[in-house]
Amino acid sequence: YPTIQSAIDAAIDGDSVLISSGLWEETIDLRGKSITIAPLEGDVILDAAARGTVITCVNGEDADTIIEGLIIRGGLAERGAGLLTRNSTPVFRDCVFEANVAIEDGAAWYGDGGGPTFMDCLFLGNSARAGDIFGHCNECTPLVLHSRFTGNCPQPKIDDWMPADAMNTVDPLADTCEQAIELTDGATPFATICAASEHPGHVECELDGDGGVIANDIWYRYTPMATGLLRLSTCGWSDFDTDLAVYRGSCQSLDLIGCNDDAPGCPGGPSELTLPVRKGEELLVRLGGGVDDAAGRGFIEVELHHSGALPTLQPSGMNSTP
């Protein structure tokens, strides 16, 4: 089938629509069908490209309508940019809702009657200009389990409907150094669309005359579990021009030890930085836009290579290149 929608139209109850990996620029309507939609392999990105709601379920879809493993992004609508439901209870498992924008309410989801189930989902960098990232009316309540909310604008108001044992995570915005949140090894999602620029940039990080800008920044605290080389990277993980800076000291007395604007070989201006670190020494990590007003979303990858002794390598990334 040339489109996901054409496969949905041809499907009957009980069918599975399996999607090849890649970017699919379209919006889809489940048309009340009890079907499963999932990737055949790899990442499947369903992008509305600002042409309306990404997924619509307004024909009585129930728990036998299952959407699994999709990246749902680029919705732009008055209400319900990522997902719009009406008298429907579809199930979303292991999905990512990112970069969806509601002019009024319900950036990720808006519903009227019923309510979807979201399980093991990530809500990343969605924004509602006059409401919440979740919006609903007329006896419509979602069930959200084991899911994570990061960098949404505004932060979701979930206390009224989140079960006590739901095990959801709402990451603080971490818009200032004092609000820095813990960063751990591995890949951590982030979004800076709601952040402001608290501190000036650094001339050491300047690239192409940009003045060393670090715009719309968010902050992390990282404590190495061993002495060795620390690598921080947004390369291949972010959708905007980023800048990274790492400090020792306190928020009142920041000591810059490394920074990077654009990593070679990474299109779009992401950043990568490698520096020697000591076990147990807390560091402050600042992530923002590499040019004025730059903001977006992505993942920051953290990798610590143990050495047992402090390497003599100078921090790569100062003066903008690793």
C-alpha cells in the first residue's frame, strides 16, 4: 500500500497493519476499526507536517484498536494535535508523541467521551498555546501508565486523573542551574521549547561569529561513578542546533571545563564533547541552542569510559570542535 491510510481503509477487524521503517508524512483516521498498527521493523515516524491532527479516532474505536511503537509528531490543530478521540478508547503502547502543537488545548491528545489508554509512552516537547498538552471534556478520562513527560509546554496537569500506582514520570523543566536534574549514563530525552536563557554564553564556545550563544538552556547534574573519559552527545539525536557546556563548582561560581557548539560530521549543528572526569565529582551540564532563539527536542547521550586514573587528555570541544 502506498500510504498507511490506504492500508487502514483496506483492513478488516482483527487485521494488523505493519509499517516499513522511515518517515511517513500523512495523517490517519482509524475509522472505527479493531486493528493493530505497528512497525514491521525499525523506527516508524508518522509526521503530519503541520497539516492537522496526526491520528483521529472518532468512530467508537475500543481497546481492540491498538497503536504500538510509532513516533507521532508534527500535528498542528486547534485541539488534539497528536491524537483526537471522540467516544473512543483506543490503546497506545510504546509510542512517542513529540513536537505536536495545539492552538488551544490538547497538544498531545484531546478527547470528548471515553478515553484512550497510554502505556509505556513518551510525551516529548509538545506545546499548547492556550491549554494543556492533554485536554478533554464531557466525561472523558485517559488511562496513562508507565509513561514519561519531558519538556512539554506547559507541564501536564495530571494529578486529577493519574492513578496512584501508574508509575508515570514528569520531568521538571530544569530551566535554571538551581533546578538542575540528575543526568545518568545512556540516552535521556530532552526538550527546550519552554526554556529561557538564564546565563550568557562563552567566547570559548564561539563558532562563526555567534558569540558563544547558549540559548533557551536546560541544566543537569552528573556525578561520574568512576574516573575516566566522559562523552556527551546530541549528534544524531536532536532536531535543532545545540550547544553543550560542562562546569565544575556551584551555580553561584561556575567554572567552565568544556563546551561544544557543532560536532564535525553531524548535520544540523548538534554537539559532542569529551572530557576527563573524576569519580564522585559532581558536574553541571548545560544544554541549549547554538544560535539565538534555537530550541527543540532530542536525546542527550552520556557515555563514561572507565580508566582508573585521570586521563591527561584535554577536554575536546573547547573552541567549538571535539
